[in-house]
Amino acid sequence: MLTQRLQQALGYTFIRADLLTQALTHRSYGSVNNERLEFLGDSVLNCTVARTLYDAFPDLPEGSLSRLRANLVRQETLADIAAGLRLGDSLRLGEGELKSGGFRRPSILADALESLFGAVFLDAGFDAAQGVVRGLFDPLVAKIDPKASGKDPKTQLQEMLQSRRLPLPDYRLVDTEGEAHDQSFIVECVLAKPVINTRGVGKSRRAAEQEAARQACEQLQK
Amino acid sequence: MLTQRLQQALGYTFIRADLLTQALTHRSYGSVNNERLEFLGDSVLNCTVARTLYDAFPDLPEGSLSRLRANLVRQETLADIAAGLRLGDSLRLGEGELKSGGFRRPSILADALESLFGAVFLDAGFDAAQGVVRGLFDPLVAKIDPKASGKDPKTQLQEMLQSRRLPLPDYRLVDTEGEAHDQSFIVECVLAKPVINTRGVGKSRRAAEQEAARQACEQLQK
């Protein structure tokens, strides 16, 4: 069963199977759906990630913790985690969403993942939900460079260039792909000195810019 | 001792007294202060209030839950609760803040209250923090009219008037009191039909308008 594989991937087995089902039900499917669970799960996620960062970075001020959290809980990150769990395979979607590939849409995946956190909170309490969240997010927290302080790649790149008195980058939209409801943006990040040219792809123009900036940061650090 | 009375009012006794002290220390006092605890406590508050509302209003959609929560956790409400706990008496403030009456400032009180929630979370876990939050917020949740769906008084008043095809209210700033760092605003809410005239006082113009609107709603419902 797909939901059994999902529970294994989460490292959590639901006591109340109806909560799991509800968490996987998009509003397009019916009136009993995951929207209320998402509200709850969003707050569980924010609280557990806050605690994780508080413990992991005892020297960072609250502004940095807040930026780090915003990076960790944003839609792209959640959708990536959901994709890794193959959450889309277990979603219950209405016919329209099914046909238009809703099981791949980042917003639907991210919302369902948050709903799962809310469902675990209801099913077995906060500590159980915290365990599931940490299982998924601890690997990401371990990769954080506290010196970057959770700044997004575009900000990091700008600050790196400014500190070396180099000209600022130029972002150019190269292309868009796919249909309106499922578009991808391709953006180029161009540095004049040193000459660096990177490309990012993302579900929004901003996401594509950030990805291009991240690659430029990497090249600049070499 | 003041902090003993505070712990009694909270219904919670700290295991680690240093956490309590830190939660009561404003940044003006020194470098070990409550700013990081506030970051943590804000997320504990949001999560516990989300759960309380989720359980209390099983029929409300997530948008309404979200509005209700925003009303409950806003600065004015937190500052009121903090004032009820006489939290200001236990605050540790720098000299400048002491002289300018920082122990009465809503933002400082609200932040310290959130910090306390964060400190309890660290001291004894989520369920203990949830217990403290619920002790303070359950009476407010019990007073909520789910039909109002957490809309603020100005929105409620406007909708009541529109549904009766009556003219919209007029808000007038009548006066301001106090010095710049501790001002109060007095706003009048004037309805032309039926003739209703109410006054609200608040620490911001918006808060005063909301209070005047709340009173107008009450009179209109009679």
C-alpha cells in the first residue's frame, strides 16, 4: 500500500488512519479535506523548527534564527521534501487537479506535508509530531552554515560582491517552459568580474533567480 | 518575591530559575536577554492557540481559525494579559527604559510574555508550555462568538451596517494624551443611522478605532 510506504518514509505509523487519509485529501476532492490540518501543521512545523534552530545555534540572534527558519519552511523546501517522500502518489485529488498534474504542484505537496504534521500532532501529541519533523529537517539543519545566517542566496551573493568591491550581478529571464498552471522559469545570473554565468530553474522567477545566485556563490567561493 | 507571585499567577514553577530571569530581561538590560526566547515563545504560542482553536471550533474553516488566532495573539491582547499578571513589576530593564516607563510599554510586556512561554518550553517541554498558555488564553477563547469568525470589530461593524443597507461609520481622532513614547489615542466612531456615537481609547489609532467600533457593534445589536 502506498500509504504504508509513506508512513515508513515518515518513520511514523498512524493510530487513527482517518487522520492520515484526511491529511492526504486536497480540497478539490471533497469537503472533508486537509485545509484545517494544514493550519495546525504549519504551526507545529514553525514551532519544532524554531526549537531545533534555537538548540543548534546558541550564538545566533533571533533575527538570524527567524531568517533561517523562513528558508527551511518555505514552499520550495517543503515541496522538495514531499517529493522525496513520494507524497504525490498518495494524494487524493479532484478530477480537475488530477488531470492538470496537481500531484506534482509544489503548493499542493507543501500543504499536504504540513497537514501530515498536524495529523501526527492530533494522533499522538506534540513530541511525536516533533519527531517526524526533525527526522525530515535535521539533515537540512546540519547543512546550514551559521555564518550565512540564513540569508537567501541573492543576498549572500550581493554581500560577497560588495565586500570585494565587485560589480553587482545582473539577472535575466532566459525562458519559461510549460503551461500556465505549471510553469518553470529559467533565469541567468551574470557577473561581470570575475566573469561567471549561471542558470537557475524554478517554479517562480524568484526561485529561479535564487538558484542561479546560489550557483554563482559556489563558483565565486572556489 | 515578585517572581514567586508571577509564577503563581502563571500556574507554573520554573525548575531552572535562570530561564525565568532571562525571560524577564529586556535587551536594554544586557546582552543575555529575552530576544531569542521570544522567538521560541512566539512559535509555542501560535502552535498552542492553533490547537485550542482547532479543537474548540470543529466547524470553522482554516481562514477563520487563522483570523481568530491573529486576534488572540496580537500585541494588545498579550500586553493586557501581561498587565493582568503584573509582569511589568518583575521586568529587568536598562536605565533608559526604566526612566521612560518601559515596564508599561505594550511591546515590551508582550515580548516578555512570549519569552516566558519559550522559557517554559525549554524548562519542561511543550505540554507544560501549552498548559501555561491555555491557562491564560482559554478564558478568551471561551468568549469567542464563532459566528463573528474572528473578524475584527471594524470589519464586523461594516458588515452589520452593509447587511442592513445603512451608511458606513466615520472614525474621528478626538485627542491624543501622554508623551510621545507612551501615547494614548481617543477616537470617535460616528454612525448616522441609527445615531450612535462611541469612543475608544488605545495605544495606537487603530486600536482606538477598533475599541470604538466594538462598542458601536454592541449598541447596534441591542
